[in-house]
Amino acid sequence: MNIMERQTEKNIRKKITNQNTCLTPEQYHILKEKGTEAPFTGKFLHHKKTGTYICADCQTELFSSNTKFDSGTGWPSFSDAQNKEHIELKPDHKYGMNRIEVLCKKCGGHLGHLFNDGPTPTGLRYCINSASLDFKEKKKTS
Ligand code: FE
């Protein structure tokens, strides 16, 4: 796909999502079509900065960097949600599995899945696609 085609596709996506942000085709596929990025490929897998992970589409605050941990699964993993009011959980029985889907409550975007094999104290692992996220770095106060 050349740059012009990509830009056109982005503009079409923008109209579909009706949000202010502009999703890439991969972000659209994951957030709006419940896709999954290939493991060990996401931009936030080894991201260690201090701040807040937000929805790539509607910018709602979702996860704090304080709860991010290396699960070894190949996807960014969090032991807790920053604000449970911003997260929606739904049973997901696709592919013969019993999983819990994690969605952005505001825009309904697919984020990933929730598992109960995380670290203490929560025991939770929010397994989240990098493509569903953006990051707001916490400014150092001097
Ligand atoms: Fe959202």
C-alpha cells in the first residue's frame, strides 16, 4: 500500500470510528474488529516509562505504568486497571475458549483479555494489545 492509499484508508477509518483520533489499519482491526497483534511485536511490550496508558481511539485513561509487568507472553501485561469504571469485561467463548474480553468502556474498543494468573496482590493479568493503547508520560516535577 503506498502512502496515498494508506492516508485514504486512514480517512475512511476515521469516518467509521467517528473519533478525533486517526487509527492505523492495524489499530482499527484490533480495536474495532477484535483482532490480536502478533506476540512480541507490539510497541509497548518493553516500554518502561512512567505514566498512563490510554485508549488509542478515545484517549480514556486505562492502565498505570505502576501495574505493568513482564508476563513473558509477548503482550503488554498489567496487574490492575487504573480505573475499573473505564474498563468493561465481557465473557468471550470464541475459538472454544472461555476467556474474559477487556474493552474500553467509553468507545467499546477491544483491548485484550483478562486472566487470573497474574502477580500478587491482585492475581490478575490484563493481557493488552499495544495497538489498542497510547501513552501519556508523567512529567517530572522539579
Ligand atoms: Fe476507547
